Amino acid sequence: MNINELSRILKKALSSGINVPDIPQEMEGFIYSQSLQSLVSTNPSIKNELLDFFANNKELSIFDNKIFNQGGYCRSIVQYHTLLKWLLYKTHEVGIDEAVSSLDKYLHSDGNPVIQVLAISGLEVDDTVDLSHGIQLTPFSALPNSMQKDMLDPPFLRSDKLATMGLQSGVLNLPERVVYARPSAALVRKITLSPKSYVLDAEVADNTDSSKLLYESCECLTCPLNLLG
């Protein structure tokens, strides 16, 4: 990737103006900051220049209408417009050098760094504890910010809150006492997924077996003491 050329185009975008809507204070959170990326805009001619740059750099083809590898059954399509929005937003927030450096670092990485997470309610832990097989038990609040974390944390867990964002909770049909049970801890395991993206219907290694380790660990942690003898 021609870093100097990309930096030149982004400098033009900054000079022309990168427009990012303001977030109302009551809507602050990772979900809303992610939504902002889809609304960021700049001069149409600069957008076209960036899209041409993407198309002419082979390394960026992983963003060309591909399925982003998130593991398991998660699927999201990435396109050049996805990269465009992210790059403009990143440039607006942290500047050209860091935005370009982040992209270049990702392109030269081995795969997508992923954190497998199993949220647990009713189990309190003060600090992160190392378990076996690279698994850690950590306070839920210590998890890095993500859309999934926001969606499991009230008030975002409430169906009416999600509905305002056009989202649905996977726990809408559970009893209300379960829906509002805020996670207090989590089991986490860091893995790397490869390839970074793939075409639809491509055969990609399944990582669901590795996630079973989290469920097995959770069963041990939450097993009633009287069953342990």
C-alpha cells in the first residue's frame, strides 16, 4: 500500500472537512460511536479518490465486498465504503499518521485478533484470574468497549432501547428477571482468526470447538458446591 499517497488524500479530506455528527450526551456509548462511522462524510470528489486508491491497491482487496471473519456464526460484509468510513472517522479522531499506521499494521498482521467472551451473571470477581488453556476470568466491567458489551449492559439490554437503534436483543423472549440480570464477570480467551475475510460460501475453518472451552470452564465455576462433594 502506498502510504504516502493515502496520507496525501486524507490530508485533502481534512482540509476540505470531515463531517462527523455530534452524539447527544444521553446516547453516548460504543454502539453510538460505531453508528457515527456510517454517517461520516467528506467532499464527494475526495471520497471517489479514496475509493479509486483502494481499488488500485491489491492489499486492500480484503475489504472488497467480503465476509469479515469474526468466527463462529457472526457475519458482516466489508466493502470499500466500509473502509472509507472507518478511515475518515479514524483520521478525524486521531489524525492521519495514526489512522494510516493502524491500517498498515492490520494489513501486515497474521489475522483478525478476536476475544472470545462468555458473559456470566451472579459471579463476582475483583481482579483478572488466569485459568488453563489461555482462559481468563475477569470482571465484566474490565472487558474492552464493544457493541456486544454495550448490548449486554443495561440500559442497552432493554428491548425498547435496542428498538430505537433498529436492533433486536437475543434475549427478548426470556423472563424479565433474566433480561435485566447484568453480567458481573466474563470468561475470555484471545485467538487469531485467518483469513481476515473471505468470499461468501467459502470454506473457512470453524472455531466453535475452541469456544466450548469457555462453556466447560463456566460449568466448573458455577457448579453448586454440594455437587462437588
